[in-house]
Amino acid sequence: MRILFLGDVVGRPGRRAVTDRLPALRELWALDAVVINGENSAGGFGITEAICSELIEAGADAVTLGNHSWDQREALVFIARQPRLIRPCNYPAGAPGRGANLIDLRDGRRLLVVNALGRLFMEALDDPFAAVDREVGLCPLGQVADAILVDIHAEATSEKQAVAYHLDGRVSAVVGTHTHVPTADDRILPAGTAFLSDAGMCGDYESILGLQREEPIRRFIEKIPGSRAEVATGEGTLCGFAVETDDGTGLALRAAAVRIGPVLSERLPAFWQ
């Protein structure tokens, strides 16, 4: 199975990068599944129903979230009727929506997508290790799911690495999101799980984490709350993780970071060229 994961979509530049490039990439690379983190897609904070639909129409089979899941209040309502929108599985009991979903792909195969939120340097939630174990246990790789992708939305690379090694051999891929900066450690772990500490963002990299530079710089210098930070408006770069899995085991055969855009050095999966 050929899976493309795209990192945090930040505002209009990120959405444009996805809608302009993903349809062609889906055909060019013969992608079987696309998963996108959309938690910053609405002005940098949260997601709306219209934007979620826009990402799905562009080619996403599932959209994951993170610590900004509920910044747009409408998400608390529409997530119940949108099974392809997946929030962190370790939110407390009673949270709307679902933390994992078994997605039926176009060719009949099934991809389990799991979203979890880290706890280091972030708001404390339920144990992400136990929560992911529960979801993976309900849909084991090779028995129920043809492939399993876990989006661990976390601040600390150590926590992301710990989740990946904890799941190694039981899922197809673990990919980190949240920091908006792509890491250089794309690889396949010893037991066959593809891993990347952070996929980076889909957004304008002439910015500070996708936001216009002036307000974050001012806050660092003056240490005084000011106006709301606004999304940068330049051309977006597409960043993500390409994974190809074995049809028999569901484990990763090949994996590589993806970067396409005007600012960062380009990275393309050579095994799909």
C-alpha cells in the first residue's frame, strides 16, 4: 500500500499547497491512501467543516487533529457526522468524535488511522501509550487492518520516538506532528514500522511556525500579550511522509520524507519516481 501523510496544514497557504498539488501527486505516485493533519487549517487554529470537506475533496482519506482540535467551536458538532475527521484518542471519555477509524479505501483495503496527543510540555491528557494500544488492539495489523498509521501529535521528539518503538512491528507507520518543522530521521525501525519524528507543516516557511513573524518576535522580546498572531500569506510548502507497505504483513518496505515548495530543499520519494 502506498500511503502519503501530510503534516500540519497551516491556514490558507497550507490549504492551497494541498489543493494545488495533492490531486496530481495522488495520480503520479499511484497513492492508495492520503492522511492529512488539519488541526491548524482554519486561520492557524482548528478546523471548520468546510475546510475539512475541502481537504477530503483534494484527496485526503482521513484528517487528523491535535491540541487545537476544538479551537473552532463548530468542530465539536460536525465531527460526529464526519467519520474521516479523527481527534486524539486519549481525550477524556465523553469527548465528541473518534480517536481512530478504520477507513475503507477505494480498492477495498482498510487503513486504520489513529491520532494521539503527547503529554510532555503540553496539556495533560490520558496516557497516549495505553490509548493507542487499545485502538491498535481492536484492529490488529494483518488481521483487521491492511495498514495502520499513527499520528502522534506531540512537542517532545523523545515522546514521539518512545511511541514509535513501543509500536514497532505492530503498526505500519508512526509519524509525529505539531512542531511544524520537518525532521531528518525518516527511517524504518528494526521490526518494520516506518517513523519520522515530525512531518513538518504544509504552509508558508517564511514565517514563524506558519504565522507572520512580527507578533511572535515582539512577544519574545517584550513578554507582553498583544494582538492575535496571524497566518503568514506567502506560498506554501508541502511537507509529509511517504510510506510503502508490504501487502502481506502491512509493515513498511520503504519510507521517505517529502518536501515540495519554494523554501525548503526538495525531498521526493525516489522509490515512487
